[in-house]
Amino acid sequence: MEGIAHADRSRFDPDALRTKYREERDKRLHPDGNGQYVRTDGRHARFQDDPYTPVRAREARRDDVEVLIVGGGFSGLLAAVHLKETGVRDIRIVERGGDFGGSWYWNRYPGAQCDIESYIYLPLLEETGYIPTKKYSDAPEIFAHCQRIGERYRLYDDALFHTQVRELRWDGAASRWVVTTDRGDEFKARFVCLGDGPLSQPKLPGIPGLERFRGAMFHTSRWDYSYTGGGPDGHLDGLRDKRVGIIGTGATAIQCVPYLAESAGTLCVFQRTPSSVFPRDNRDTDAAWAASLPPNWQRDRMRNFNRIASGFNEAVDLVNDGLTHVMSTLRRLPESRDGAPVPPDELERLAELRDFELMEGLRARVDAIVRDPDTAAALKPWYRLFCKRPCFNDGYLQAFNRSNVTLVDTQGKGVARLTETAAVVGDRAYELDCLIFATGFEVGTAYPRRSGFEVFGRNGVTLTEKWAGGLRSLHGLQTSGFPNCFFLGVNQGTFTPNFSHMLYEQSAHLAYIVAEVNRSGRQAVEVTQNGEDQWIDVLNSFPSTILKFQQDCTPGYYNNEGKVDQDGPRRTPSLYGGGSEAFFQILSDWRARGDMAGVRLTG
Ligand code: NDP
């Protein structure tokens, strides 16, 4: 792959790198783990306000629907489409935002773009007849595509926007969920699908003085264009005479910093941990190529990408980009000398070496782009690549060559405090007019905290109580004691870099189950205790190499801020360890058998 350099292994010392990685990680371990962050509620609730769409008055609902879907992002849309395809008509999507789109409704910051190729990431391209205009779509195009799906499948008809579910309570006698919301609704639903996304609650850094700062402040997922001017493609004219600060250097900051750098009077980028930044090389869609695509091209392309992500040696790499390059480099299996399987230790040793080669190449790239040697040194990441989300961008590192941009390297400690007018790091105060939080979203906290509501299952048992000792489920989709309730996302299912592929498979599976319940004439479907136990046994049968990998990683949301094996939901495995290809096969085989193993129909 052009543009991604690998260092020669004779030019680095693996032991020295291991030591350096450990030192850098230890600097960043925070005693409070996830607890260091500040929630965007209570006195910080304004950080959640919707700056994009006015809230419209509406009548409260008191009716009965077949399916309630919580969340109108990719999960909710895909679930609704699959359910409609199996004949379910009465579907209500309840969504906190003012429209469909989920992450792509909220994240409108300048430069927002998908980092997975758009031809496999945007759902239902063949079904809607749409071809993205670029290899990596900008956020407005993805948001518009979500609206397209909503229109095409008539999902707007009964959607409730700007609505937060307050409680879901199972009424066993009626075999219905009773749903209450912050808009005064109290309606019933036979099935509920929870698709409210893993990265939906913005979080703030735990910095003393957050309430004192008097300048403009907002989170990247609630971009205040009324203050900055401009739009998703930049031209932020309101910032021309402003001293702007941004806290955070994750995937979001990498995308918006180049636009801030172009527009702001001055820009301070407050860094705790640098990201890895590979070249992007985005390009327009070739119309002739698009016209030549055969039927089923999108599913084939998704599958090809997923197999490469899972370590299969595919004859052709259809996506052929930086991500498939790094994934196939790290996961490629070595040739076995005598046909015997390569021992796991040897696999891990090779993966680590290849990781060092890639990361050394990446660090050399920083030197090649960033002119000031101290700034370049500070921008180099010292951890294994997949400890954090790898980033691809052609303007981020370059922005630090501008005279109006300063990297404030906090040596892994973060901003010490805020005053009324400044952010303080060490003994230096950086005077600011505007402070932007690119500090990410709540991950790994309890489900009700992130979703904003509690789920009361059979006998009033809450989901928090059910999962207090660790997640328990069948295929990550259903949990016993919670009939007719489906979870979309990463809950003991699988993870794929192309998140929408995973959601596609999950929603097809849940639609099959709902169709089977309807075909049987029964009212409800519930996982049996045995079905759940057997799935936990399957999950436990895999070696916990991922745990060891995460333990050694620099802190972040991928490893529960460095506290991998603590906190309730992590006491049972949170993923199927056999890879996504195998997981999708398990679901497909389960459907093909048609025996609904591990669940029972009632009512
Ligand atoms: P992240 O959680 O990845 O990053 C948060 C950033 O804030 C980190 O750099 C973190 O530093 C920093 N931070 C937190 N607290 C402090 C503090 N007290 N002082 C200084 N810095 C602090 O959030 P993002 O919004 O960047 O990304 C979240 C996820 O969203 C991504 O991982 C990705 O999955 C998704 N995303 C996807 C995109 C796409 O193209 N599809 C684009 C953008 C985001 P530290 O690393 O030290 O914790």
C-alpha cells in the first residue's frame, strides 16, 4: 500500500520499545479510570442541547405499537428495515435527536467524515440506489443517506424525535413493554429493540474549574456554528480573531483540527495522548466504476473487507486502503513450516513485531511532515496500533507547521485546571476565547447511565441488577428475564471495524426471530437460562489474549481506561473471541437449523 511505511526490523530494539510503551502507559493511568470524566447532565446538561433542530411541540402518545426501536441511527434504521422486510408494519422509532442519523445527526463538526470506506459503510446502497460521491463520505452525505433510508422505508411516519425514553417496564400479564418518555408519552410495545449506540453520551474532561471558564465552550458533537460561523466544510469566519483551544486528540480532533487551524486567530491543541495518523488519500467516486458494479456488489465488498479484518488471506482486497493494509499486515498468518498450526505465542510475537514496524514507520512519518523537532517528538504515539482508533488524515500533522497553531503537550497529564479566561498546563496559562471539547463519549459505564433510562424486566428486575455481575446474553442480542427485548451493538456479540456490517447481521437476525414468533402465534420470546449459560461457556472457551493486549495498552475507552478486568460489565467476556466471520456464521447456522435453540416462546 502506497503511503504507509514499515520500518526495517534491524533498525529498532523490541525490548527498548516495550519499555518505552510501558513507561508512556504508566504516565497516563488515572486512579479514577472512567470516573475521571464529567457527565453532561445536571449543571452540565446544556452540553447535550441540540444546536441543530428546534424542538417541536407534539401530543403525548398513549397507544400500542408492535415494535419500539430506541435510537434512529444505523442500528435503529437497519432493524426497522429488516423488520419491515419480514412483514412487520407497526414500527415506532424514538430518538433523542431531531432527525434520523444517530452519530451522523450529532457529529457535524468541520471535517467530520467516515473513516471506513463509504461503499461498505453506508448501509443499503443497492436497496436505495445511491452511490456515495467519495471513497470516504463527509458527514452531511451520511446524514442525508440516513434521511433517505427513513423516507424510502416510511420510517418517519411514526417516529418520535427529540424524545428520551425514561423507562421500559415489562408487563408480563399483557405481554407488553410499557414505555414512558420525557415528552409525557406512555405507550405499549410488544417488542423493543435498543439501538441507542455505544458512543452517544458526550463526556467532558474532569478538569477543575470547568464551571469557571467564561469563554465559549461546546463539545464537538454539538458544534456551535452560531459562534464559529462556517459549516462542515470549514470557513469558520467567526473564529478569525479568536484564541481557540481544543482538548482531546482522538479521531474527532484529528478531523476538525485542520479546519480550526485554517480559520482561528490562534489554536492551542491540548494533547494528553497522541493519535496514530496515517495518510487518507480520499478521492471522488469514478462514475464508470460505479456504473460497472454487478448485483450484490455491496454485500460482497463488505464480506471481503470483513474477511481481511478477520485475518483471512483473500485473493483480492476490494477496498484496498490504509485500514485493510494495516489489518492484513498485523493479522496475516505466517507460513507454517511443516503444516502444523503456528503456536499462539509465535503468532503474538510476530504480530507484535509487525506492529513495531508499522508504528516506527508512522513515527518516521511525523518527522517527515512536522518541521519543529520538539513538536514532532510530542506528536509520536508510543503504543500498539489498535490500543486506540487508528486515524487517517492528510491535514492534521501538517496543521502544526502553521504559525498560528501550538501543540500543548501535557505529558500524559491533561489540562490541570481552567480559570475564567485560560486553560492551565504546568505553570503556564493559555488565554482563550473559546474552548472545544473533543473528549469523546461515555463507554463502559452502566447501560442506564449511557441510555438515560432503566429497563425493568420480568418481576421488576432491572437490567443494571441483571448485569451487575457481568453481561449475560445469548449471542449478545437477548438476555433472560427480558422477553421480547433485543440489544443492538457490542454486547457479547462481535466487533467489526465496519460497524454497520455488524449491525446489518444483528438486525437481520432479530427480524428473523420476530418473524418466527409471529408465525408461531405466540406472544413473546425469551432466552432460557440454559441458552444463556451455554453462550457464556462458548465465550469463555477462547483464550483471553485480547485481555492481555488491552492490559498493556495506553488508557482509553478501548480498555476501560486501563482497568480492563474491573467494573461489573467486564466480569464476563464482552465479545465472542472467534472473530466476526465465525460469529456471523453462528447466527446464520442458528437460523438455518430453525429450532430456536436457547430461546422459548411463551404467551
Ligand atoms: P476519544 O475518546 O477517542 O478521544 C478523547 C480525547 O480526549 C483523547 O485524546 C483523550 O486523551 C482526550 N482527553 C480526555 N480527557 C482529557 C483531559 N483531561 N485532558 C486532555 N485530554 C483529554 O473521542 P473522539 O470523539 O475523538 O472519538 C471517539 C470515537 O468516535 C472514535 O474512537 C471512533 O470510534 C469514533 N469516531 C469515528 C469517526 C469516523 O470516521 N467514523 C470519526 C471520529 C470519531 P487520552 O487519549 O489520553 O485519553
